[in-house]
Amino acid sequence: MSRLVVVSNRVAAVKQSRPGAEGGLAVAVRAALRARGGIWFGWSGKVLERDYGQPTLTQAGKITYATIDMTQRDYDEYYVGFANSTLWPLFHYRLDLAEFAQRTWAGYQRVNTLFAHRLQPMLEDTDVVWVHDYHFLLLAEILRSAGCKQKMGFFLHIPWPSLEVLLALPQHREIVKALCAYDLLGFQTVDHLHCFQDYIRREAGGEIGDDGTIKVFGRALKAQAFPIGIDTEMFAQMAVESEDSKQVHRLLESLGKRDLMIGVDRLDYSKGLIKRVEAFEHLLAAYPDNRGKVVFLQINPPSRSDVADYIDMKRELEATAGHVNGTFAEYDWMPIRYLNKSFSRRVLSGFFRVSRVGLVTPLRDGMNLVAKEFVAAQSEKDPGVLVLSRFAGAARELDGALIVNPYDVEGVAERMQEALTMPLGARQERWRSMYKSIAENDVTAWRENFLQTLQKSGRTR
Ligand code: GDG
């Protein structure tokens, strides 16, 4: 079996903490690296004033963790700049927030080049390279022009936008052309895949074969949907154990007989948090029976707090939640508990398990793993109901959820009410079909599917 080289912006910690402490992706990637041997390469998370040195290498069994630091300028231009202030908003359909500047584009090209040049000497001819996410769209092209002939695959964790939206990106052509230097491109859903194919056909004049082979820019590659999964069994087991934890007991005690609705999201404008709070406000206004009887717990681990749009959104969210609490709270009941902090995955799994309703209502999301985790955490005897945005990739698979349009605040409130009042039999039926799907398509199946397809694809070398 060929050695695997994984490239991602952040690299998981060398030392794993207890099972379940890290996300499914890290677990799955680490397991593949452990089986095949290889390198996990990326940014150390450190920002230094000085120039890049050679990668820091840490060997753990058959895995080499290779990380490099970043200069303040590269962090500002590549990470905060082009990656998170141009690509992220644009790929999430937020043209109003996307910033376009030659300076950050140059920074993005520079950092992709630097990473490629640091990676290249570590590569062996028979390696298989798997690059993750929008931070490294250009990596394969730079490696190819430096003479690298390894099989290279790329997986995009966020949505691929529709043609009209992508065309607003001044560098759309350079970026798509660079992406076509990979042998295999993976998207979260067929919808994202179709958007990409649309660009290839209509904008780039390329051809797409029945088997998904693309011929464009004098290159041949494959593009396919690989919906990412979670470590379903492990998450389900963790939730069972966590139900008996101190934190879950305290939560239940504080609720009394009230029903819990839960949302867990990075504090990001793509997650539709303000609209969600507005929908909850509408629920309390339109269905007053819920007053005093339902608690909405919204957990938001902080994220990208050095990007201005995130600071603005946080302020607006706090004001909106404060307004709802100010309007409806009673001396013995607070409708919204808004927590701007993180919890361990173990505690979260227990919170999910005791929730009557899971609210996952992003305005756009590549997949959304919280939706799958919520389902995994439920008990078959008394499962909660998932309210899920049609604009999350997960909606393609989780057809047992109540699917909503997150922009339609009144519509979401209706579905919240339906979820709160759904009879047990209907909840079980919906949950079973969703659990089956996430158990079959877990993160291990996802990883193997991608790597096997990559192994088979590409030019014969
Ligand atoms: C990107 C794409 C795609 C949340 N709060 C805490 C915590 N979490 C965990 C969740 C979940 C993960 O973080 C978030 O994953 P999502 O999929 O919901 O969202 P993104 O971070 O935006 O991820 C997304 C994903 O990549 C994978 O391809 O699904 O569409 O945007 O696992 O449980 N974890 C801990 N403490 C918290 O407070 N430890």
C-alpha cells in the first residue's frame, strides 16, 4: 500500500487525548496514516515574526507530523485575508461580505507556494497525497510544476458555489485551472459537484464523461461527491455514557420538566444563528403554550474572532438573543441560554441525547456534522427530532429530519412546533431511517471510498 500524505491547514495534536475528544475527521485521517504510514503536513497554528524555518517533524509510530509556522504577514493575507475573508464568504454565498484585494490573493498564492516547496522534499514517488479544504486550492498545480508526479486528491469541506456566484471571484479561472491539477476532486454533495461541472462545461469549455471524468485545460481528472460522515458508533456510545455525567445531571436538574431545544455551532455567520433566534422568538409569539415550558440552549464555541465580520455578527446575535429574553423571560424561566464557549465532545453528546429538538439551520453548509452527531446521540426509545436546513449538505442524506428553509423564520417556527409536539412513533420512525444512513456512511467508509477512488484515478505513472 502506498504511503499517505495528508495536507490540511491545521494538523491534529500528535498525542491523542481520550477517545472521542477529537472530531471524526482527525480520527479517520489518523487511522489511515497509522495503517499506511505517512505524513500529516500543515500549519502549526503559531504566528511568528520571523521567516519560515524547515518543518518541525515529530515521529509517532508510522506517522510523521510535519508543521510549519506562519509569519504575521502571511497569517493576515492568506489566512484571515483570502481564505477567510474572500473564499469562505463567497463559497457560502455571502457576496456582501466577500473582500477582494490583490494583496490577499498574492498572500494566498505565496503561502500555497511555500507549503508546496516545504512539502516537496518530503515526498516519495509512490506517495498518495490527500489535500483538504479551501486553504490549499493551488497546491497540486504548484507541486506539478515542480515536477511532482504523485497521485493527488483534494476534498472540499465547504460548499462549491453556483456558477453565477463563483464568477464574482476575480481569480475564478486561475483557481479552477489550478484545482484541475489534482487527479481527484471530492465534494460534499452532488449539488456541489454539479455546480463545479457547470463551471467546467459552461465557463471553461471542458467535457464531462459519464463516469465523472473531466477533460479541461489540457488536463484529465475525476470529480465526485463523497459526503463526509462521523464516527457514528463511537459518538453514540459516548452519548450513552455521557447521559450519566455530572454535567448532564445538572442540566436536567436546571430544566425541571421543560423541553430542551439545542443548537451547537461555531460562531459563524454561515450557521444562520440570528435567523434561528428570530424563529424561536416567533415560536414563542405564535405558540404561547411553549412559554415557560421550552428552553433553547445555544452553544457557540468562539471562532475567527480576528475577522471583523465575526465580531459584528456576535454583537448582533447577542442583541437579538437579549431582546428575546427581555421580551419573554419570567422570574423563573429564561427562554434562551446563550453560551459563548466550548464544551468537550463528550459533554456535548450527552446534551444532545437529552434534547427534545436539535436545531441545525445554517444558511449554507458543506455538510454539517452536528446534524449527524445529534442523530447519533439519540436513544431509540425516546429520540429527539432534528430540524435541519435544506442548505446543509446533510439534508441530502438525513431525510428523516424536518427540513426547513432557514430564511423563512415563520416556517422554521412551524417546524419547531411540529418537532416539539411530534408523537413518539413518528419520532422513532424518522430517527431509524437517519441512524441507518449515518451508520452505513460513517467517516471510515467516507475515507476509504475517497482513497480507493484516488488510487484508481489519475494518469498511469
Ligand atoms: C467544516 C464545514 C463540514 C462544536 N462545538 C464544539 C465542538 N464542535 C464540533 C462539532 C462538530 C464540529 O465541531 C463542527 O463541524 P461542522 O460540520 O458542524 O462545521 P464546520 O466547523 O464549519 O466544518 C462543514 C465539516 O467541515 C466537515 O467536512 O461538515 O460543512 O463547514 O464535530 O461537534 N467540539 C468541541 N467543543 C465544542 O464546543 N470539542
